[in-house]
Amino acid sequence: LTKRDSYLRAGQFDPEEMIDTLSHATESALKSGFQGFRVTGEMTWALGSETGCDRLIEYEAMLNRFFPGSRALAICQYN
């Protein structure tokens, strides 16, 4: 997905929406018979001027609560 189709779907970055997206994607993968869900996020978009970039630390904290106990793994790529 592009940054617009994932991180900025609502026209701005919303950490809660991203956690919901990851949760739904994980549930979908499990329902499709996969053992888990792996995702990678390329994060250079956060260096831009998009609304909500200032909430990135909040998102990272939410991810730290989301991943333990979930069937999802992620790699965030920062330049």
C-alpha cells in the first residue's frame, strides 16, 4: 500500500486508525488460514509535512502495546 492508502487514509495520520488497520489485517490473515501476519512500514513519509506526523511517537507506543500477544510482526524502516 502507498502512504496515502495506509498511514494517511483519512487525509492525515491517525495512530488509532493505523492500529485498527493492523488489527483487521491480522484477523483477515488468520481467517484466511495463515498462522500470522507480517508487515513492514517504510517511514520516510513521516519526515514530510502531512498532518498528524507529530503523533508518530504516540503510534510507536501503541504498537508496543499491540504486538505482544498478537499474531502480527512488523519492521518499521526509518532512514
